[in-house]
Amino acid sequence: MNNSTTVSRVTSKAELRCFVLFPWTIYRDDPNWVPPLVSGRLAYLGDRADPYFQHGDAELFMAYQDGKPVGTVAAAYNHEINEARGEKLGVFGFFECIPDKEVAFALWDQASKWLRRVGMAIMRGPYSFRRTDDPGFLVQGHETRPPMLMGHTPLYYAEFAKTYDMELYEEVYTYRFDISATGIALDSFDTHRLARRARMASQDVGLAIRTVRPETWEKDSEVIRQIFNTAMEHYEDVTPIPQEEWQGYMNIVRPFIDLDFALIAEIDSEPVGIAAAFRDAANVLHKVNGLRYPWHYLRLPFALRKNKALSLKLMGILEDYRRLGVGTALFVKMLKQALQNGITEIDISLVGAGNKLMNPFMERLGCERYRTYQIYEVKF
């Protein structure tokens, strides 16, 4: 460790605000960085009211050189999630540092020391803190802007992780479907090859796709969770999302979900597949600078009106129905809804590198893989 580098716990409101605002030091000249919503991050890390903390805890650390902040990291664990996965897993997240590997090492040393002290056997990340929140270090796609709930990090973060002797745990991708580049138009939509394929699938198996409505949101949200969990059962490293973790995720994304893009596929009135997307607020947060200062609020209404991007975050089909065109029908329904709402681009994030169903499906649809993230771990 560099003798001039010290790492301290974040214990005061002033230090917490410094922790939350530190990323501006790293990304102030990066045109593709999307600032976090400052008030939301302060509440999440300070109030600890999120369901994640009901069965776990977190500790925040800041690194200093000559009294000046040079890096941040948080370590966390959740007993309920660990019991569901049969692990003693701790996570690190909110990791930022200047291009100095000794600062990175000092931060990870403190995070791992704290996790060992509370009985964890693995440190994995970055996550903030759920596996769906800002997962991974960006290793490809820095020239693009990240979708919501995905991070944007310098390339040297992943290099520091390797040098620290972390092992690559998982690689994940984001895809993009550029509607404006395909030439698909609403007035001729029903004659497009994708629409024809979806129509044939629906007729063959009696498939119906409905949108979630406000009055059925609570019930349908649980249907979406159950279908998603069941659809993911065949992946070795994926365990069911507990209801409490799901509720925390829904608390984050519900304000951005347009129910026109929350879809449930049914055969004989039984749910067999789901797809859920929301207006991608990343471009909005970029324009309003995370609402860091009062005058940024003046930009918010205009930014929201100009937002033409959609982010598909959840898609799952029960195993017995995967070769019946259900996935295509769900995507086509969402695509038509997007055209009706003036959407020009659909982000699909995220898809694991080992997902042998979704990656070929994305390619068949004509989606572009535009970002790659890597998640690392170290075992104690």
C-alpha cells in the first residue's frame, strides 16, 4: 500500500455526501457517463430503508491521499440471499478510484477485511448491491452511453481487479435494437417478417399477450417474478429471486415502468412467459446531471419529453414453451407498442455470456451487442 494512502469508514452525513459525489471526480470529462440520482443514492446508502438491509448490512469506505478523497468502495452482505443461494457471499460496489492501483488495492483490502469479519467467504462484484444493480466493470462499449441500472467504468478498473488476483466470475452483455435503422414502420408493421412469425406462433398454440394494468400490478408483479424464477432454473449460477429482494428491485424501477411495456404471455389463460421494460431514464439523468444542483430540475420536464429509449430488463419463458415462438411474440408486441409510443431504440440488458437461449435469440432478432461487463470475485 502506498504510505500516503489511507482508508477510513464513512461515518458522518458530510462524508456520505462526499462518497456519493466522488464519481464526478472520475467522470467529469466523460460524455457517456450517466450521473446517479444524488437524492436517491443518499437515501439508499444513508437511510438503509431498502428491503436489502432488513437481512444484511453494508459498510462504506473512502480512500484519501494527503487529505484528499481518491477512491470509494462499499462492502455488503444479505443473509436471506445467501441462504437462498447456499453461499457466504459478500459483495463490493460503488467502487471508484483514481488511476492508481495502490488505491484500488487499499480499498479492496478494507472491504474484504470487513466481509471476513462478518463471516463471508467470497467477495464478488461490483454490484450496488443486488446482482441487477450496476453489475460489472465495463470492458467494451465505452463509446456508448449505459442503459439504466448499468454502470460505466474506466477500463483500468477491470485491469486492477485482475492484478489484485481476482478471478473472472461472469461476463454479461447488453444488446440494442435500433428501430429507426431497421426501417420498420407502424403503417406496414403487420407485414414485417417478425410480425408474421409472431402471428403464426400465436395462431398455432392459441397464444395471447396482455399488458399489465394498474389495478392488477401487485398480483401481476408476483406472476412476473415466479415466471422469471422458473425460467431461470436451468442456469447453474442463478438462484430464485426472493420476494423481498424482488420488492426492493421493483421499488427502484416501478416509477419508470410504462405498463404498456409490461407483458404477460398466456396459453389457455395460464402464464407461460413475461417481458417487462421501462423508459430508459439514463439519457434523462445524463441531461439533468443526477439533479445535483437545483437548476438541474429545470431541465427535467424537457428531458423526459425527449426520451425515446426503452430498456427491456426482464424476459422469461417457461421451458416447455420456448420453441413455440413465445419469445418472438413478446418482443414483437413490445416493438409495436414502442412504435406507437414514438420509441426509436430498445436496450436489452443484461444477458449472461453463458445464456445459450437469449444470445442466439438476440442475434436472430437483429440486435447489436454493444456493451460487455465483467464481474470478479476473490475467495478468502
